[in-house]
Amino acid sequence: MEKRPKIVTVLGARPQFIKAAALSHVLKEDFEEILVHTGQHYDSNMSDVFFEELKISKPDYHLNAGAGSHGAMTGKMLIEIEKVLEIEKPDFVLVYGDTNSTLAGALAASKLLIPVIHVEAGLRSFNKAMPEEQNRILTDHVSDLLFVPTQTAVEHLKKEGITEGVHLVGDVMYDGMLHFSGIAREKSTILAQLNLQEKQFLLCTIHRAENTDDPDKLKTVFRALGKSGEQIVLPLHPRTLKCVEEYGIPISKNVRIIEPVGYLDMVRLEGAAKKILTDSGGIQKEAFFLGVPCITLREETEWVETVENGWNTLTGTSESRILEAIVAFDPKTERKHPFGDGKSAQRIRDRIKRVGAGA
Ligand code: UD1
Ligand code: UDP
């Protein structure tokens, strides 16, 4: 049998598992894929649950490089990924999104002159204080194949002089949503478990460093949630839990904090929510895919199309803006879909194949 080209995929954080769930099995049809889990996310409800329920292959390597400062974490990943690349000698290294795992994977490969594939390239918030913005820019600039989800992302890359190797393929998270939303409806029992009725509650997530690391901002968000009087379900990221405890933030009775949930439960909660409040990148898009109004607890977003379409509003962490949006934000406009046709994964696979064949 002909030897198949080898891709080492580096991942490590929750949103990357969800993106890999859409792409990995498609890649495996034509490539040998070696999965490297950096260990950035390590709790079982932040990692194992996704591999199990989304049927992602077990990682071939686990680097245990989570926690610590940005430099310590990224440095440890870089050292360990380099070792794996020296052993595996892949034809390509593939990374997703904008986390420290993304940057470490891209940098390790680039230094060894292994072509870098960046899935979800070209996103920009234009806020360089965000670690994610630094990771995206740096990763894009060492990437050889840049798979971009939207035309906006193509334009961002062009402005930075990146035009070679850029392919507009749509969003793999949309592929994933199309595939898994029916399964979530069938399998998830989360609404019954939490005794929730469709469209009778708001769903909230908050974990971005810019919000969690500032006690005033985090307190204000929780105060606004409390004052809204709405039933709010909040699967809490471990980072935020630590901060809530450390700052001694009081939680109102109407705010129900639960542990992070698996993707199928999350999609079910998202679809049943009246509105979603979040600072997550992925969840802004999922709200849009599902037609649920999204209130984004940030001052800017990479996913500008969701705002332009009228289904996402930016409130930052202002109490009055959050409360106003909870009461009054009620989009009715038709959603014009800029995120592809649900076949991004196949396009990515086909393009890598052509590049591998020298086309
Ligand atoms: C990271 C990404 C962020 C992404 C998010 C997805 C970077 C710089 N940030 O942020 O872009 O939106 O993942 O969720 O890469 N922790 C646990 N258990 C875990 C994981 C984390 O307790 O399984 C705690 C640890 O205290 C850790 C802290 O959360 O130090 C932060 O984790 P880290 O991976 O550094 O950043 P995230 O906030 O998760
Ligand atoms: N998600 C999940 N369980 C949760 C919270 C989020 O499965 O408790 C999923 C969510 O549906 C989305 C992804 O995780 O697909 C988003 O990840 P996160 O918000 O951690 O990161 P971001 O997208 O902001 O980088």
C-alpha cells in the first residue's frame, strides 16, 4: 500500500477538540494523522469528555504542558512538540485557532522547516492586549497553508501582506454544528437534568482573561446577571471559578453555576436558551448558527459578521449595557450566512492533498 502523507495535529484546549471533531476523521481518510495533546486543558470535563463523546481518536502523545504563565506554558510546549516532530518527521503540522497550543505547534514546526497548516486563520480583534490576538498574528505569519473561515479574514491577511497559501473554506465549527446538533437533540438529557424549559432561561459563559483577571469587571458582570432577575445557567470555566472564589464574588440566586458541560449538552443548552451571554469566540458563532440572540461581554469581536447581521451585540462588561441587552436585544433580521456550507473539512483535506502532490 502507498505510504500516506503524515500530518501532526497539535491541539490542547477545549475549542480545538471541537474543531478537530469536525476535521480529524475527514483527514484520516487520506493522511496518517498523529494527534498531539499539549495538555493545556486537562480536567476531564475540559478534555476527555470531548474525545469520548465526539469520537476523536485518542491522542498519540500527551505532553502535560498545561498551567503556568504564558511563557512557561508555551515554552514547555515548544520543547516537547519539537521532540515529537523529530521522532515523527511529518509532512505537515496542523494547528487550530489562537491558543498557546496553536502558537507553540506552529513555531516548533516552522523552526524545523515543516509546512504549517493553520485552520481558522486570519481572525483579528485588533486588540493586541489579548493573548489570543498575539497567537493568531504570529501563527499566521509562520503558516504555509492558511484556511480561513470568512472573506473578512482573507482581507485581514491581505492587509498584513499574506496572500500566498490562503484558502477561503468556510468554518469547521459550522460543519461540526450541522453534524452534531441533531445528535445533541437526541442524546442530551441536560434540560431534564437541570429542570429547564425551552426559551425560559439565559445561558452564560465567561472565561476570557480580559474579563476574569480584572476583579471589577468580573464583579460587574455577576452583579448585572443577578439584577436581571432572569433564570441564568452558567457552565463555569475553571479559570473563572478560581477568580470568583479569590475575589469573593457573591452569586445571586437566579444564577445557576454548573460545571463545564460536554459539547452535546452545550449545543442543547444553546439551542434552548432565550439568549446567550458570552465572551467566548466559538459560542458567539454557535449562537448565530442556531439563531439565538447573543450578547457578547467584550468591546470587540473577531466574528464581526454576527454583529453586522444583527444577531450579536457587544456590551463589554458595562452593567447598564448588559441589562439593557437582556431586556431589549431581540433581533428579527434574516441571518445571512458567511460561514460556508458545512463542507469546510473536505475542502481542507482536498487542498492539503493537492499541495502534498505538488499542485
Ligand atoms: C485558553 C485560551 C483561550 C481560549 C480558552 C478556551 C490561551 C492564551 N487562551 O484560555 O484563547 O478561549 O482556552 O477555553 O491559550 N484550568 C483548569 N483546568 C483545565 C484548564 C484550565 O483548572 O482543564 C485553569 C488553570 O488554573 C489554568 C487556567 O484555568 O491556569 C487558565 O487556563 P489556560 O489554558 O491558561 O487559559 P484559558 O483561560 O483556558
Ligand atoms: N463548550 C462546551 N462546554 C462548555 C462550554 C463551552 O462544550 O461548558 C464548547 C462550546 O460549545 C464551543 C467551545 O466549547 O464549541 C468554545 O470554547 P471556549 O468558549 O472555551 O473557547 P473560545 O471559543 O472562546 O476560544
